[in-house]
Amino acid sequence: MPSEPVAPTAPAGRAARIRRVTTTRAGGRSEGPFTSFNLSAGVGDDPAAVTANRARVVRELGLSGLVFLRQVHGRDVAVLREVPRARAGTGGVAPDLPDVDAVVTDVPLLGVAVLAADCVPVLLGDPVAGVVGAAHAGRVGAAAGVLDATVEAMTALGAEPGRLEVLLGPAVCGRCYEVPPAMRAEVEAALPGSASRTRTGTAGLDLRAGLTRRLAALGVTKVGADPRCTIEDPDLFSHRREGRCGRQAAITWLDPR
């Protein structure tokens, strides 16, 4: 089921309170390797279980709608200016947006979500402009500049990088994310600060470190990170640990109440 929001309360006078939630694998309808709160419709889980899990998020968070993405490890961003139409029987969840890895909106109570099971889910918000965004920053997308594209799209809706508040969600940590040395060098060249060494001394990647440095270069300094490692924490799904598994979600929305 969803965890408690991890964002600070916005001071009085701001346009809206930015809310953020990260889910775990507990509390849902899914079974087998997807036990039990899988929120991805693209990993082979029972569609009815995924629909029930997603509907629970909408119901418990009091959202007017909820949008997920059909993620492809790219840098394209969807911009939503209204609540998308949901299919009947989905509990307010819109069809997945195809072939994008980030979404931004200025619509109150519309939840935007990214799915992950080792990649970095990134939640962004400008509480003054009333704009939020969610980005899926895996190794390929992070190096390709998905965060740059997300910040640019939010700026087009009135956000300012200096006001953005960002959460880097649970992900594989730099001590566990082993990669070939050539891959580490390639990612480090595109996303400086990402190179790491694993516990065994081999080449590794710490994408959250690289993303934090990139956000600073974009003028974003209010950055927090959930310290949990998906490989180390059994309460989280991890593709690298389990292979076939579900996906947790990182969700953000504007709450005017």
C-alpha cells in the first residue's frame, strides 16, 4: 500500500501543497513474483490485480485521476493540462501514456506517477507556480537528459528551477549497481558524478549522485533522496535482485485543500 507522503508541508500562501508518495510491495492484490502491490501493467501480472491496486491508490489519496507511463528509457515528456479520461472500471486511472519517461502537469489533484524497480524515480514540484512533474531516470534515460527535458517542460508551465523541490526515490545504490568499466565511463561522461565502486571494488554507478549534480547544474538545489536501495530492501521490488517482479510507484500531485 502507499507509504506516507515524504514531502515537507508547503508554507501558507503558496499556490498549492505538493504531495509525494512512494509505494512499497505490500498491501495489494497481486500474487506470485508480483506480490503484492505491483502497479505496472507491463510485467505480466494479472490485469485485474493491477487495476485493483491502482484504484486503491486513487481512492486512498483522494485524487481526481492518476496517470502512469509506458516507459521506454528515453527523454520524452508528456504535458497534461486537464484530467485524462479514465476507462470504466479502473477507479479513475487513465490509460498509460505511451512511449514517454516523464510527465508534468499543473492540474490540481491529478496524480502523475512513474514506475521503477531499480531505476531512479524523480518527483519535482514548484509550489509557487503550482506545477509538478515525475520522471523515470534509468541509466539510459538519465544519461540522455530526461531530467533536463522535464525541467524544461515545467519551466514552460511557469516553474522556475530555483524554486523546484525534488525527491529522488528508492533505487539501486552505488554500492550494489555493478556495471562494466566501459559502461561506467560512458555514463560518467554523460552524467558526471555517477561513477562509483561497488562493495566488492568493481565498477559501479550511483545514478542518484549523478542526477543530484545535474540538477544543481540546472539551478535546482532543493534535492532530497530516499536512502533505500531496492536491491537491499526486501520491501521493494528489484529487477536486478529478482528478475521477474512488479514495480513500485513514485507519485506526486498538487493538493489545493
